[in-house]
Amino acid sequence: MRVHRTAPLRAFAALAKSLSRDRRLSWGAVGVLAYLLCLPNGSWITERILAERRREGCMAVVASLRELEERRYLRRVVSRDPVTRQYSTVCEVFERPYESRSPMGEMQKVRLAAA
């Protein structure tokens, strides 16, 4: 196979090769994870918006997110505001599976709201 690449002029992202080589992940989960890792910190996105940006349906996106969570590439942190008493979920996205203890270094954070 011959791979043709173009030199990135601007707006490109570098991803670890280990991400695409993790055989435990489906192609769909790798694609969703690569997309999430390319978003800037603090981005707000929903499952529905993710599904609308590609041809996969919402259920396929939800399944990919669940797979990423099971494989420890995505962590959902649920918190409750003491004043409004409303719950919010912040998802932390990792290039490599996170360990049980708090990971070192900067994390990519993406807010996922219920669809």
C-alpha cells in the first residue's frame, strides 16, 4: 500500500500511533476518540451533534463513547451544583487509557450533554 500525505500548513493535530493500534477499540471508537482529541479544551458537544457531523447515527456514537469509557479512554465526572442543585457531566478524554489514580499532565476535557 502506498500512503500519500500532504504537508500540514495549518489546523492539524498530532495523535499517538498507539491510539490507532489498540486492537481492543473498534474503528468507530477510534474515529470518535480522534475527533474528540482534536477539539480544544473546554469544548461543549453532545452525542447528537457528534452524530450529525458524520453519517453514523446517534446510537452508534453512544456505543462508541461507551466503548471508550469501558477501555478507559473517556471518564465521565458527574457533579452537582450546591446552589442550583443541578447535575452536570464533564467528560475527560485521554490519548492513552488512564490509570485508576489521577493522571499526570494536561487532559483534554469535553462536555457531553444528554442528547
